[in-house]
Amino acid sequence: TDLWKSPGYTMCGSQTNPNTNWWEGTVSGLGLSQISDSGPTMTFTFGSAAIVLNTYEIQHILYPGSSVPEDLFTIANLSTIVPMDYTIGCTAQWLTATPLAGSSQGEADTIVLSYDNASIQYWPSGHYGAVLSVFSDDAQNSPQSILVQLIIGSVGADLDADTDVDQTDYGLLQACMSGFGIRQTDPECTKADLDDDGDVDRDDVTVFMGCLSGSGTPADLDCE
């Protein structure tokens, strides 16, 4: 059927969504891959092994000095008939996958991702990325990759240190307003002097508005 077509659906098996399981949930054994674009004639490969990942991107937003919790993802084989051996490679030393190899014949294997927090906690603000790749000589779609991103730190306008610049930060800025040329002496308000001129005034508001990102959205580290 052309309801399942490329690029939205290039494969269909026991671990995909939608899947090819029987109506009561048991595995049917049917696996389709390399599904073509919709057209008068459509093509696909039947029964071959293919790598199926449950995610293709992992992202953490954290403040300097924080630790990154472990992550889990799964690797499965589209086919329940053709076995698939696989290995995992990574482009960064601060990220470790366990185990680094396995085999699947339809079942989903859980992989644990751990982070080198002893090093990460000392990293400066910035965006850091790594690519995990799953390789298999048995799979027709090898390799498949997961992008892992760490967004660390924020900007001066992030007054509550949660990596975004939003209404909460604006409330803290307002509470520290001293006015043009009036030195802000409250130690709790030092960080609100965004232009480092000793006062907290409309010039600091201008800097703040240039970094406004909204709740839950990391601020642009180049906004200041």
C-alpha cells in the first residue's frame, strides 16, 4: 500500500511504528525494508536484516558543573528470520556505550550510554556533540546513527541559571533595577548588571531582550 512510503516509512517490521505484528501483538515474522516513494509501482525488500533504532537524537541541557545522567536506547533487527550481528562506534571519548556489540533476530537490545562527568563538569559553556554509529555487515541499511548533544551553560541574562532566558529572569532583572548612573550595590544583583557599568538600567534591559529565548529554550550563547 502507498500509505507506507518513503521518506516517512522506509521499513516496517516487529519493532517499527506501525509494525507488522499480528493483531494480538505477537510477532508475525514479516519484515519489509527499502520501501520506495509512492507511485504507480512501488518496490521494497522482503525479509532482509535491517537496523532499527528507537531514537536518532539525544540532547541534554545543563549548567556548568552539572552531571549528565545515563541514557538508554534500543537496537533491533527488522527481520525475525535473518540474524543480525552489530557493533557500536562513537566519535567522542566522553561518551561510552555498553555493550559495544550484540546480535538481534527481531528482539530489541537495550544499550546504556554513560558520560565522563569527571571531565564534563569542568567544561565551559558551549555546544558539544558526538555521533554514535551502529554497524552491521548483515543489515542492508548499515550504518545507522544517533546524534548526542550537550548544551552547557548559558549567558549573563540567564539570571536563574537554568540555561534559558525567560520571564522568570526578567522578574529578577526588574527587582535589581537601580536606574541610570545609580550604582547597584546589592551583592545579589551584581549579575543583573549585564553591561558591566555598575548600574542596572534600561541598557541592561536591552542586553536582556537580545538574549530572550523563552521558557525551556536554551539561550543563544552568542547573544551578548
